[in-house]
Amino acid sequence: MSDVLLQAENVGIRFGGLQALEALNLTVRDKELCCIIGPNGAGKSTFLNLLTGTLRPTSGSVRFLGHDIAGLPLHRIARLGIARKFQIPSVFPSLSVEDNLKVARWGASSPVRPVGELLDLVALGNRAATLAGELAHGQKQWLEIGMALAIEPRLLLLDEPTAGMTPQETLATAEMLLRLKGEFSIVAVEHDIRFVRALNCETLVLHQGRRLRSGPFHDIETDEMVRDVYLGRR
Amino acid sequence: MRPKACSPACANASQVLPDTMDFVVTTLLNALTLISILMLVGLGLAISFGLMNVTNLAHGEFVTVGAFAVYFVQSVGGSFWLGLLAAPIAGAVVGCILEFAIIRHLYSRPVSTVLATWGVSLILQQGLELTFGLGAKPVTPPIEGTLDLFFTVYPAYRLILIAIAMLTLLGVVLLISRTSFGLDIRTVIQNREMAEGVGINTRRTYAIAFTFGAAIAGLAGGLVAPLAIVLPQMGVNYLANAFFVVIVGGVGSIGGLVAGSVFVGGLTSVLNYQISPSLAQAIVLLAAIVAVRLRPNGLFNGASR
Amino acid sequence: MIARDRNWLVIFAVCVTLAIVYPFFADGYQLTVIRDALIFGLFAASLDFFWGRTGILCFGHAAFFGIGGYIMALTTLNDAIPLGSVLGILGAIAGAAFVAAIIGYFLFFGGIRGSYFTIVTLAMGVICQQAAVSWSSVTGGDSGLIGIPPIAFDLGGLHVDLSQDLPSYIFVAAIVAVVVLALWSISRGRWGMVLTAIQDNEVRVAALGHNAPLRLLATFVLSAAIAGLAGALYVCMAGLVAPDLSGLLLSTEVIVWVAVGGRGTLLGPVLGAIAIQRAQQTISSFNPSLWPLLLGCVFVIIVFVLPDGILSIYARLKSLFNGRRPAQ
């Protein structure tokens, strides 16, 4: 169990009278890739906020490398090795692509990859001098992944990395992540099934704040109940 | 026993050398006077700053205009009460013009709003000075004399001031919670797009709410005029204190407004007995900053971040 | 970006050249006028470094100017303190920085930004002025302190005496040039880039491992320290210190200098300060109370007509000639 990076045990959270999440478990081992899927409103983003310490669970515990990180300032969490890509692409529009990556690298405790390598990794090598605000939507998403990589994370959390992307961009993003697989752990929250299929990894399905199923993606995909939920039959 | 001269920021001229019980009651009443004024001035600010996200640095001038309205009415032979009626009207007129000419064009530009309203504030101050001349303006209270309250004797006018302020606040609470206009305001504040979607004229609602806040601040100016030094520059102290009220109390509820006013007004009144008014102000500022650090969402909001 | 840097350096070089040749054409009085205006220019640059780089408006910056001024005055007026001029300047810088650090700590780490910050700093300015008036045993009250000697010291063989017009002009001009250049290089490097990123999206910056509040605090403290330096220089040149120096009117004037000169350009505010003070002296000679009235109008005009400052007229004309609509 020494290679466990992130462990969520029996986690739940209430907002006032609403039990938003209940009894969730997730173990992410070092260099592991996993996905959290579910229909809109299933609690995916809330769960991610719990995993990154932005929210504190009202029951259960979340531990990163054995530490309780809930409520720590954001920059401390980042320095522990957790990088996060937000759902709404949040790059720095008034800085160039290259400067975006520079700012990200300066935040790292020990940056490794040079900016040039980061640019190539996220397929923005020819846009280095462009203002990030002028990038196409998909490219912004990639730049943000590049910024997350720049801080050399142990764990990369991606909140709907392909939201608003074309099918081609979605596949390119999946390939990008598969290339990075094995360097650090990745947890991706998605509702685009094509993307998760392309990643083909351990998957947790949420529905109405609870675990519906978990296991390898091909098992999930053929599961009758998961299909029902996605088709709105449940 | 002559009332001590007071700074315009703290309309609580104190009685000198009290006995213990006398002291306690007098301090409480002084605090209550200041708290009443702060609540009225802060109300408009809670609407514009707290709920509409408009930083109106000319808010203090509504108070000034209200005080000058009373002065003007008295100087042409009118009674104080007539002046007190004119005060909120004067505040409302200035507020309405300000909203119409400046603020509504700048809803999406917060820093520009700060600069433009500050400019308006300077223009109003100098305009008043050019119109009415230099120097403090005398305003006489409607009732001289004191009332014997068993523990202490207290200026009768101040008791009237407290009563009018409380009644006004009660009226506002009823207006917002019981009328359809109040419902409109609450809807617009909670979700502007949604309110537009259900057919509320949000522009008009904002304008009316802003004007309303200005009127209440004008009333506060009228009420405080007999106690304060009526000067074109008197507004800035009320501005700073009212902002503290809103910042400390948090926005969005009458409870926050009351809590903030009690905090700022109470602290100022108590400190004013011990130390010089400007040192008291400095301490209130620091206390407000510390309070905000500890409870960023305001004293009244349960959850601290 | 590179072209913009080059343009800035060219304009800077032109300004420095003008400052060098000016003494050959000006008499003693004109020199002192420009010297004092330059000190206010330094003050404007200090505000611009904070406001321009963070987008957060400090509405009580004169508080730091005044704190610096009073510390300088009290130090040099006390005969018991050796090297009064040097220690006074250092004390002024440290004092202003200290106050900014205290207030800034609570505000930035308390999550106070934007308008809230503006309001609290406004109150800070009001209180500083009141304190200067009422703490009369130390500050001299309403009338302030007079008879502050010019800067003069002997330090390690270096003999400085600024009682004459020309040396004091050179001293001030050199300090302004060095500080503005230093602020400019800071703001285009790593520090400035992170500040720009914070302006764009502070949460994102923090999520990348930067301590954003600390960055903002450091910027605020540096800005206040330079304002304190400007205040110290001013009182030595003027020979007196008064509560007005920490007052709200000066706080708002410096905002106008920055806004007219062009926020974020550092040089623009210096030029804005010089130009507007010329205008102020002319107008005030007709009627002193006319100036605040005009100042108020300038605020409104800036907001509606020239949101990017005087220098933006040039950019607008340029884009007009290029047949394009000016960028909003």
C-alpha cells in the first residue's frame, strides 16, 4: 500500500439539508490513471473539490500522501504536488502562451521540463508568442494542461478536460494524456464517453452523489445499469 | 453641563464627568445615536456597494446634501421639520441624477465607478462651498433642553433622532419584505438575468433602489445636522464609517447592517471617552480590518472562510 | 512585447536627456519647480507600480507619503540624531513600508481585493490626516512642522549638501530616474508577469503553487516604501511638513496623475504629475477653490473620455490613420 497517493475513504458532504455526496471511496496509486464519470449533476465536480482540498468533507476523510489537505491554502496544495485543470479554461489571457507556461513553472518547487518541451507536449509549439486570450477554445484547454504539467505534479486532476472540444480535439487530448501516463497519476472527471473510452482506464461512475459502479472501463461500458443512467432511463 | 464639541464623524457630544450609572446610560445612548445614524447611512451603501457592486464614493455627499437642505430651509425661515422633509428629497434628487448620468453607464467598470463618483463628490463639495460660502453652517434643533431619564438627563433631540431612525429602519424592513417592489429588489439582487427573464425592469429597479438609498442617507444628514458641524466636506467621515459598517457587517441582510453599525458605532462611542477622536477612528479602522481578516464574509454570516 | 520595451526605453532616454539639459536653460526658481514636481512624479510612479501592476486601486497613498514626510521631519529636526538626513530617508522608507505591511497583511490574506481594498485604504488616508492634525505634540498639529533643513551629510568621504538649487535638482532627478527604471525592470520580469497573471485569475495562480497574497503584499509594501521616500524628499526640499501631505486630496490627485499619464506605464504618471501640477498652479492663482472643482471634472472626463490616459490619444490617432477602430 506504500504506493497509494490519494485515498478517499467513505467521503460524504452535506450542503445544508442536501446530501451532495455519500460514502464514496477512491484510491489512486502512484502513476495510475483513472476516470470519474457520471451524468450532469452527479456530483463529479464536488467530488473533485473534495479531492483537491478545496472543500472539506462532512464525513469520511481525504488523504494525500497520508496528509489531510482540506482547507490548506491553494498554493500549499499545489506545492505538495497536486495540479488541477479547471472546468472553465483558466489561462492568463493577457500573457502570451510562453509566459503562461513560465508563470506556471515559477510556481513549481522544482521545475524540470523546459518551456519548449511543454509547448511541444501540448501541441502549441507554433503559438508560443500568441496571447493566451486569443487561442481557440481547445488550445486553451491544452495550454492549461501544459501549465498543470509545468509544476511537475505527483497527481493531475482534470475537470472535464474536453468540454467544448471537437471530436478530433477530444481524441488528441486523450492521446496527449496517454503519452503522459506513467509519469504521474491522473484523475479525470468527464462526461464525454468517447474520451473515457479512448483512455480505457479504471473508472468510477457517480449517480446522484453515490457510487453506481466502478471497475475497468470495458466492464462499465457494457453495464446495463450505467447505460440506463446515461440514457436517462433511471 | 455643557455638551463637549464633537467631530462630524461621531455625533455623540458627550456629557462630562458622569457617575457610574449615569456614565453607562449616557454612553449607551451616545452609542445608540451614532449607531442609528450609521444604520441609515449604511443602508444606502449596503444596497449600492453590497448588493449592486457599485462603489459610490459620493455616498457621503448625500448626507451632506441632506444636512444642507435642513440648513437652507431654516435659513429662509422654514422649520426644522420642514427641513427634515426636504433632506431625503434632496438626497433622492442628487442620487437619481448621479445614477442616471454616471453610475448606470459604469456597472461593468468598477474602478471607473470609483473614480467618477469621487469626481462627483469633489464637484458637489466645491459646488456647495461656492454656493453657500466657507465655514460651518448653523442648524438649530427643533427641541432644546434635556429629558430626565431617571439615571441621567439626556438631550431630548437625540432621543427623537434615535426614534426616527429606528422607525425609518422598521419601515424599510417592511417595505423590502412586504411589498411587491421589495420583492422586485430582492429578485434582481439574487439573479439579475433571471429577474429580467421574468419581466422585471432591472435597470429601473436598480435606479429606484439607488435613489432610495440616497434618500435615506439624506434623511440621516438632516437628522444629524443639529449635532454635527455642517460643512461641505462633512460627508467623507460618514462615507468611511458607513463602508466599515457594510464591510464588517457583511452584505445582504438587515441583520448584517445592524451588526456592523453596532460594532463601528459602539466601539467609536466607547473609545471616544478614553482617547482622542482620531485615535479612536484609527482603532476602529484596525479593528474593522482585523474583523474582516477573521470573518471575511462579515460578522453576521455564520460561515467563516 | 519587444517593440514595446524598446519604445519605453527610447521615451525614457528622451526624458533623461531633457532632464540633463534643462538646467542649462532654466533659472534657479524654475529648477526648484520642476524638482518638486519630479518628487510628486516619483510618488505617482509608486502608486502606478501597485495600481498598474495589480489592478487594485489604493485610495490613501498619500498616507505613506505623509508618514515618510513626518518621519524625515522629526528625524532631521532632532539635533541629537547624527546623520539625520540619511537616517531620516531610511526611516521614512521603513516607516511607510511597515504601515503598508501591517495593513496589507490583514487585507490581502483576508481575501480583500478590488473595491473593498480601495475603501479601506481611503479610510486609512482619512485617519492618517486626522492623526497628523490631532497628535499636535509631535506633528505640530494643523500648522505642521517648519524649518526642516535641506539634505546634507558626510558619509565615507562622500560629501552631499543639497541646500543649493542645482545640486538638489540633480539629486532628485537622479533618484527618480533610477527608481523608475528599477520599477520598470521589476515589472516586466518575473515579478510583474506573475502580477499580471494574478490580475487575470488569482485562483489559477495559487493553484500553480504561487503565494498570490504574499506577492500582492510585497508589491504594496514596495510601492508604499517609494511613496515614503518621495515624502521624505519633499519635506526636505519644501522645508516644512503639514497634515495635507497625508490627506485625501493629495491621495486623489496622485490618482489623477497616474490616470492621466497612463496607468501601468510608470513614465506616464511622472509626466502626468509634472503637467497637471503646472496646470494646478495656473488655475489656483485665479481661485484656490476652483482647483478641487476642476479635479472632480477631470475624474469624470477621464472615466468617460480617456480611460487609458493621455498617451492613449496617440494610440487612437495611430489606429485611426491605419484605418482601424481604436481598440476598446
